[in-house]
Amino acid sequence: MAERTLRVCALYPDLMNIYADRGNLLLLERRCQWRGIGFEVVAAGLGEGIDPEAHDLFYIGGAQDRDQALCAQDMVDTKRDALHAAADAGRVVLAVCGGYQLLGHHYQLGDERIPGVGLVDLHTVREDGARLIGNVAIEVRLPGVSGGRVLAGFENHGGRTHLGAGAQPLGRVLKGHGNTGSSGFEGVLRGNVIGTYLHGPLLPKNAWFADWLIATALGLDEPLAGLEDELERAAHADARRVAGV
């Protein structure tokens, strides 16, 4: 029996799952399994509340506009208070693309304003102009990680996400568009709450980041046991190469 177990709550996995974002959960499971760490995932769908103390990591992926709007109102109605409580308690929240947009105050989509849960100070607007699409690489600095590290992935979003004056971006854009295409920043970081447009999926291309999420969610003081990561390092190197970094 595993001495430790990573408890994950996946929000709307049937609706918020484009660009293979469910692969992020699979990688977390595998990297826990290979180290003898237990892994439990619970789905929370429409109309279902969540317990902020029952999970170490909360995950939400991306979706098309119609499904995103459907989930957005439900998040506000049934999950907002619990997500705030979880974040305030130091739980990890990882939101990708459409899920990232829902962390903020709202997403202005033409005449429609899609509500967010207000977990971080940002808003998103569907502005005129081309979608921001392509391979992307950003430099990030995370607690407990010495120096800057690179996250590489793929972005495809029509919304431009504007951070509030006191909000901290996840990283600095090295190649690609990022939050707005012009700010030079990508994602958001508030404590252990992380939002990003990087997917395709994100974690298989950045196994080091998956390990950081696991260690942070479990509250570990010691580093995780090393793994034979030849394939993972190759995947990361390839993602950086196609991004031009």
C-alpha cells in the first residue's frame, strides 16, 4: 500500500477536454505510480459540489466556447467558494486554456459575458484579430526551483487575457504569443494557483513541471525520487525545438 496518495479533483473532464488535456492527468498518475505514490482522481461535473479539503490538486482543462460557457456558470454556482477555500489553504489548482480563462473575473465574448470564479485578478476579451496559435515557450520561476526553467507547449486561443495590476504572470514569453500577443507574459501564478494557455498536452512535454506539481500538492520537503526520463527529456527538447528555443 502506498504511504502517500495524490488526490486529484478533475473538473468537468467530459466537457473541458480539448487538445488531449486529459493526458496531463495520465502523466501525473504514471509518475506517481512509478514512485510508489498512490493516485486517486475524482470527477466533478455539472451540478456537483466539491470538498476543498478532500483533494490536493484541482485540475480543469479547455473547451469550445459553448461547453466553456455551460461550465462557467456551474463553476460559479456550485464550486466557486470551495475553490477559493482550497486556494487559501494552499491546494494546487492547475487550469489550462479555457479553464485558465474561468479563473478570472469574466470572459467577454462579443455581447456575452461569461462569468469566472474570481480566483485570480484577470479578465479575458475576445478581441478583433487572428487567433493566437502556435508552439510556445516561456521562462518560469517557481517556489523551490532554482533559477529559471522553460515550459514548452502549444497555444490556440481567440481570447486575450489581461492581468490585473497586482497579478503575477506564470512566465515570460520566449517564443509564441502568450496572454495577449503583445504583453510578453503568459499565464498567471497566485500562490499554488496556476493558469496557462499551454496545452497539447502540457505535462508530457514538461515532466519536470509535473514533478513540481506533485511535490507541491503533497507538501513534500524532500525532492521526489528520480526516474529514467530519457523519453521525457526528448519530448521536452522537441517541444522547445519546434517553438524555436
